[in-house]
Amino acid sequence: NAGVTQTPKFRVLKTGQSMTLLCAQDMNHEYMYWYRQDPGMGLRLIHYSVGEGTTAKGEVPDGYNVSRLKKQNFLLGLESAAPSQTSVYFCASSYIWGNQPQHFGDGTRLSIL
Amino acid sequence: QQPVQSPQAVILREGEDAVINCSSSKALYSVHWYRQKHGEAPVFLMILLKGGEQKGHDKISASFNEKKQQSSLYLTASQLSYSGTYFCGTESNNAGNMLTFGGGTRLMVKP
């Protein structure tokens, strides 16, 4: 019952460093999403993908890049981390046909000093 | 534009009822409801489609007023396990399951 798995679970970076967050799902979902969640706020969509090899910008894409080379994986990259990117990052996935729930991973807590 | 949830926080005693509202300025195709416990991932509760349907799951139900672009989540005879933050996610114009989430409503149920 893996569902959606995110790695790593925690990470501390220094300003200017780069890193990649990995999301893997084993439910054969077409859609995958990356969100960030800041204290007291809801989830904001960073980027999403509607299928292997496709990505699109969400609400807050600046400073992030993504790739979906395989259907089951969705990578989120920070090229030059900034303190404003300190957040909890959630990955989610869903089926392609309409009105499907999104299944979330456990999140990655990222602190940038 | 982010949907607005109200209230922002509510404290209940076990057995009491609560209503959480979600309002959007956009025409909505569907509304999703999720619950998130502290330090955990959001968990899906239910989806409502335009058409004003009402759904229920155990003692948690929801309605969707298409004309007002509002959805309400009803928690009846609340249990301790209902504590957490509730989020609505709205989809406009059948936008391919792309959701915009509200700021959340913190619910605390006390014994």
C-alpha cells in the first residue's frame, strides 16, 4: 500500500544550494501535482503534469522546475534555493478522468537558511 | 483566486455539530473536501459536482449550491477523531482536476 511516496522527508539547505524532491506513485495515475503549504495557509499549486513527458505551471511556479520522464515519477527541482522557499512540499496524484480525488504523499519539510 | 473558508477556526465539545463554509468568486464545476491532521498529508473526504447534490460519509456530509458558488461541510455529533484542518479545493469549468484550495478551517474537538 505505498500510494504516493516522497523523498526526502526533511531537508535543510543553505541559500543558493540546489536540490531535487522526488515523488513516486504506484497507482498508475496520469495526473501528478506539486504543492507547497506554508503555516496557516492552504495548498498552493506549483507545477503539475497530465502525463509522462508533459508539465505545466501552476499558481506559484517561480524558482522551481519539474520533470516527468516516467509516468510514476514527478521531480521538483530548486535550482538556487531561497529562504522564501522554506515550506512543506506535498506531491499528489489522481486519475485522468473527471472528478477524481487527489492522493497525497506525506510531505517534505524543507528549510532554507 | 483562492476560495474563502469560514470560520477560520472552531472548537467543539464531543457530540456537538459544526458547519464549515467554502465560497468562491468563480463559477465552479466541482468542490473537493480534505482533512489534514497535524504533520500529516491531506486526506480526501468527498467530491461534490455542480447540480446542488449533497453527499454524506458516516456523520460528515456536504452540499454544493451552484448558484451561490458555495459548498458547506456538515459535521454531526463530532468525535475526537474529527479534529484537524479542513480544506476545500475548488475546480472551475471542468479544469481537468486542477484545484484551488482555501486557507483551511481548524477544527478542535474536546472531550
